[in-house]
Amino acid sequence: MPVSDPGSRDRPSAVPAERYRVRQPTAIVVPTYNERDNLGPLAQRIFAVLEREGVELLIVDDDSPDGTADVAHALAEQYPVRCLVRKAERGLATAVIAGFAHTEAALLVSMDADLSHPPEEIPALLESLGDPAVEMAIGSRFVPGGRVDLHWPLHRRLNSWVARMLARPLTRTKDMMAGFFAVRKAGLKLGALRPIGYKIALELIVRHGWTNVVEIPIAFADRQAGATKLNMAEQWRYLRHLARLYAHVLTRKRQPRE
């Protein structure tokens, strides 16, 4: 699959001449909060790349006051879109888990709604899962060929670097902060997950003990509309999440081997 062209923040990756046909039922899970202006372009780009048969775009919305769910329901008249609205719970990571739990699809893709993740690379992620040894395929900013939008603010780059350095002892994955990834539903231990905040890929990798994670290079773009959800509260949640994961790893190492 071609790598996204980083030359323009507004231009999507080259769309293949033929849409990709999934080999197994696939759900693309997108957590949302106040993302109404991004949903239409996101759905358009996804289904410009993928054949619709066997694909479900599952929007998991945290009861957005801007009418995100209404936009999702309207899109369902044109695309295979379903919207799950959560009234009592909030948070990106738990929204992704809820989406995974509410679909029967064999293959699961997680991505953000803000168009920072290129939908044109979904086929490459799914193709990677064709190897039964691969446990997760990540759209990675930090492998050769991967890039971050030049317009991404310096403080965001610094936050990302610090977050990755703090998590490096937990996994060899270079972009463990990624929210753009594909996994198989079979074998997922959804009930064992205990994320705080938004780093769901790291939670899955550590809790499952995955070591065979394939990283597909992507061009990461700054969001196209709306406001970032990253703030001091989210950074504090990330530190609490890290503490949980380190405790989990240490406990696992202390357990006697059978």
C-alpha cells in the first residue's frame, strides 16, 4: 500500500483505482465527542477506499452536545454506519472497548474522528492481519516512512515524545501511543481491560502481552475541525494509566510459572 503523501495537510492519500474488499467482516470503530464536522469527510474517505460489503463504520459517541450522533444517523442513509451513544460513561479508550464489544465483526479497526489518521491506510492494516502471527497492526508515525504533520504544534510533539519515553519499558512498539490500529476480535480479553483516558493501543498491548506488533508507516495530520481533547486532565489520566500498567507487568512477573 502506498504511504500517505505528506506534502499537504489538506490532501488525503492517493485513493487506489479499485476499492479494497475485506476478507472477513470488519468494524471500524470511531470514538467521538463533538466531532460533527469531521464525520462526513471521514465516512467519504473510508468508503472511497473500502468496498462497503462486510464493513461497518461504528461511531461510539459520548452524548456530544454538538449533534455528532445526529450526523452519524444521517450518514447511515448513505453508508453502512451505526451509532452507539453512551450516556453514562466518558473517555476515548472505554468508547473503543464499547465499540469492540458491540460488534460481531472478526476484524476491528480503531481510528480517531478528527482526520488525523489516513483512512487510505486501512487496507494495509487489514492486510497485515493476514499473517496469523501478527497480533496487532498499528498505523505508526515513528517508523521509516512515517511522518507527523509539519503543522503539529511543538508542545504536542513534546508531549508525545515524553509519553512515549515513559511507556518504552512496557513495549518495543515505537508508536504505542497510536489510536489507529487493527486487531482480531477473537482472543481479545475485553473484560480484563482497565484503561484510564485515551491510550487504548498501549492498554491492549500490555494487558495481552503482545510482542508481534506490525507498524505500518502513516502520515499523521493535524485535526481538520474541532478542538483537541488533550489537556492537563488527560495527561494526569495517562500517568495514572501508566501506573496501572507497570503494576500489572510487575505482578505478572512475580507470578510463579507453571
